[in-house]
Amino acid sequence: MYSDNYYKYVKYKTKYLKLKNIKNQVGGAIETPSITNDKSTILAFLSPLVIPFTMDKITYDVNGYIIHIIKIILNQDDKPVLFALAGISHKSFVGTSTVILSKLNLLKEKFKEIYLVEYDSYKPMQNIACEIRNKNKKSKNIDKIYKPELDMNDNIANNLNEIILQLNLTNVHLLGKCNGAWVVTLLLLKNNIYKGLYLAVPGIPFNVDILNQLSNNRLEEINFVFGWIQQDAYEFDWGNKSFEEKPVYDKTMKKIKKEKGIDIKYKTEMYDNGKSKKDNDSHEISPLMINDIISTL
């Protein structure tokens, strides 16, 4: 069960998540990107997979922080694009990218382009934020505990929003795993071009409460798919394991729907990856979640 401190931090979530002018914040100066379409370079950066589609690797420098984006062109149709973030590490990027790349033939039915984001250069910033959080865990000041991570992720979301605007993307569907789920949830609030929110093994369940800031029309037009893996025993800092978060998210989404009196396109699923035990190796997006995303579009 959740501790008293957990419920206190949920109670105060609105206070520190109501960022001033959240739609207009700019995360930093984004330098002109370097671009390569050398397939061997791109595949070496990803993983040793054969990808029969045109690819580009775009690298942005944002005040010294490097953001790499792999662009995969699936077709030339008038379809949405999928913009995907894993956690803040190259290992997490490769793991999530491997799942997405294994589903390209399915994804091309509904998406024209895929954008895979790697932001490993933010790992030192995350380490500092987590150190501050851990030092203040025993404090009852919930703002103080989680605000460094919130500020970091909102900074990343601002930068990505600027990059997406530079890329002239419209009808963007956001997919986030773990910390990437926090980033894309913040990103969703920054522009009306975002039409889908897909969260895989997300933490910090109060994140989705900020959806209350969206208008009823915006909430009704967004496609929501959230997924967990029943073998995922990744433990968050408040003591709950990843697979235990699903009921919290479901309750929040149900509450938003009821209080606003609207219909929300929301699919939620607990996946079985076939493993016999619960462990941290299962903290990844399920390939079956890609199937569910496609089936809801």
C-alpha cells in the first residue's frame, strides 16, 4: 500500500506542477543540427538491426546538451508521426528502439514517420536531481523532493517542443517509456499538435493529473494508451514496484473523465512478457503495446 508521504506528495502535485506559461517556456538555445544519412553510422548507434527504410540521424546541441534523433521514413502518406522517448540512457534508448524497430511494418499502417530520441547527455543532470531527491526523502516538503526532476524534465520537454516545431511536424503522437513518459506528458501540454499520448511502464503517477490543465476538446481528441508489464519489478523511490502503478493511473484517468463529464479515448493494459519471475529486466515497452496503439487508431 502507499505510504502517508506518498499521498501527501500526490496532494501537493498541483502546486508545483502548475508551471508559469508552460506552453511558452524555452529550454535553451538550439544550434543548427548536424545530419547524416549514413546507414552504417545510424545502425551502429541503434543496434545491429536491418531496417529497410530511409533513415537520418539528426544531432542537436542545446546549451551543451546533445540530443540525437533517428528519423525513419515509413511512407509518404498523409498520416501522423510517432515521436518516441525512452529513459535517460543510451541503453534505455537502444532497448526501446529495438522494440519499435521490430514493429515498423505494423507502424507504417498508421504512421508516416518515426522519430527516436536519445538524450543520454542529460544523465549527469538526472543524477544530480536524484541525489537531491534522495537527500530530501525524509523531508515532508514534497515540492523540494521532486522539483529538481520536474524542472529537468520540463526543460527537456521545452527543448523537444522547439525541435519538433523546427522539424515542422504536425499531428504528432508521443510515446514515452519510464522517465520518457514524464517528459512526453509535459510535452503534451505545450502545443495542440500533439494528438496521442502513449506511456509505457511510467512512474510518478501524479504526472497524468496535469492533464486536467487541458481543455475538454483537447482531452477528447487525444488518443491515450498506457501499458505495464506484470513481470516488471522495477522499484520506484517511494517503494512501489512498476507493475503496481497501473491502478493509480487508471483511477486518475477515470476521475478526469467523470469530473469533466467527457469521453476519453483511453486504453490501459497489463502485459505478460512470458517470463517466469518479476525482475528489472522487464522494465521496457511491450511489443504488444505497439499492436494496441495501432488498433486504437
